[in-house]
Amino acid sequence: MKKFAYIGCLGFLAVITTEFGIIGILPQVAEHYKISIDKAGYLLSAFALVIALTGPFMTLLASGYDRKKVMLTAIFIFLITGIVSSLSPPYWLLMLVRVLPAFLQPVYIATALAVAVSQADKKRENELMSIVFSGVAIAMVTTVPFATWLASLWSWEYSFMVQTVVSLIALIGIYFVLPPMPVKEKKSYGSQLKILTQPTFIISTAMNFFMITAWFSTYSYFAEYLNKAKGMDTTMVSYMLFLFGVIGVFANWIAGKMLNKSVAKTTSFFLSGTILIPILLYFSDGNTLATIMVIGVWGFLYSPSFLNASTYMVSAVPDSLEFGNSLATSFGNLGVTMGTTIGGLIIISKGVSYNPLVGIIFGTLAFIMIGLRSFLEKSKKKKLQGITPSMKT
């Protein structure tokens, strides 16, 4: 049912507002706490690292519980985070409450995706998953730039007030719309962990990691990059985040349709942005109009990255949707951590204008993984074709 997918999307909106809403206010947070921009970046990278390290295990633990209760619990923790963060607590406490919901983020995403496709036929699964993942793009067009804009008018605490309100709305939506959804048959841990031995899944996981690292080496410092490298003020950055998100909503819809036709080709098409965007950003130089146009292309090619990564990984293990998606979320967030960390180091040592170059390196590695998986799948297909005739004779 589509309404299950839209409820999943609403919760995803709260999740992404919490995780990435910090991006637009990092310079203000750094100034408030008298810390460097790379240390402020820990508020994003620590969140992502917790997801990366605990996501699959938390998803396995939650796999036997009522899916509605799991989603409610996760969003409730996000709500508490927003409330405490908006009170401008000491930095250590801000870091602590930022990290807490990270334990349940992949659980929420995997559960929401499972709920969305629970009553759908196979042909519509990618389309319904794209509705859930459109929460990422919608957050980029609404709550994230709005939170950044409010912070530019008043103070950074207002950014967290936005995520509090969104989490509360999502909590109410899940409670009243979703029916109780107990798990009828819980898969054994062993049967789910078996996917970790499949070469194509391991290669797909590496592709996910490299792709997200490539994007987030610059995107994590979106505000810092546009401010220092392109001379845009905080208000202009909020407009750019809005543009980024508007185009991203459309991009997610397009990607959902394209994935139904070819997962590998769609992933490759959007991945090309990790190499194309750094080149376009370089040539746009100080031309504001050219930079705005590049940001539009950037938003289109970046926005479906998490959808593409999850679909690409799950396509290697179609019978392990929840656990496969949790691993996609974990390794994607490991990529967020790596990209944010490397990006911070580049800012300190070279300057933020060099950050997009990291995208080219990791984007190339992601393309190599796609090529390697394609080679393995073709080899396996040829092998099976060679065995079949001999079995008949």
C-alpha cells in the first residue's frame, strides 16, 4: 500500500533532518563552541560512525519485534534529541544526544522499507522504496534549508527546533496510520548473515562505501564550501540548499523509475556526478550564475545516492531485504564518516576549495566496483550456461 510508503517517507524526513540538518549550521556551531570547523564536523561524522558500526546488529536484534513499535521507538528517540539539542547544551552533551538516535536510524530505515513493500508485488518494490527514500530529497528541499534559513535569521538552536517539530509530526503519523505489524516469521541470524559470504554483495557494499565517501567529502561542508570557495553568505547557502532539494525530489522520482529498468545502469548514471561535479565546480570559478547551475546538476545527481546504493546492494541479495538495507545504511554512513573526516583534513591542510578532488578519487573506485561485479556476474552466467547442456546429456 502506498500510504505505508508515505508514512515511511515522513519518518525518513525526520531522520534526515536530524542527521543532515547540522550541515547548514556547522560554521555557527563551531563559532558558538569556539572549536574548529573540522571538530564541529564530528557532530555529523560521529553520528554516521555509530550507524556504520552498530546498524546491522541493531537491525538483527529488532527484526523479531512489531514493526510499528520499532518505528515509533526510533522516532521518539529522534524527538528527544531535537528537544535537548535546541537548548544549546554543553558540547559533550550535544554530541551525546546526537549519537543516541544513530543506533536506531538504520533500524528505522530497514523497517520502513520492509513495511512499504510488505503488501506489494515485486515489480513495484523499487518504486515504493523510492517513495520512502524521497524523504531524503524532501528534507533537502524543506526542513534542511528552512532550518539553515532560520539559523541565519536568529541562531543555530532554531535549526534543532525544526527537527523536533518534524519528529513529532512523524511520530503522530506512524501512531495513527500504521496498523500493528507483528513479524509472523523471524528469520534466523545465520540465514541473514549468510549474505556476507557472497562476493557480489561484498563488492556492492564497497561500491556503496566509495560512492557515499566521494559525495560527502564536499557535501558535508556544503555551507563552508559555498561560503569560502564561492563567496556566498549564510542566507544564500540556505537558498542553494533549497534549490538542491527541489531538484533532488524530482531526481529521486526519476531514479525510482530508472531502477525498475536497470539497477546497474541507473547507479552508474548518477555516480558519474562524483567525477563531473568537481570539474564543473572548478570551471564555474567565481561566476555565481554558473555555480548556481552546477549546484542544480549536483542536487540531481547526488540526491538518489542512498536509494541507488541500497537498491544496488539488495539486488545482489533480493531475499534479504531488511538486513541488506541495514548494511547499505551502515556502509553508506561509514562513507559519510570517511568523507566528512577526509574533507575536514583537506580543509585544514589545503583549504575547502580542494575538497571536490576527493570525490573524483572515490568516485573512480566506485566505478571500478561496478565493473568488477558486472564481470563476476557475467562469468557466473557463462559458467552456468556451460554446466546446463552437459547436465542434460
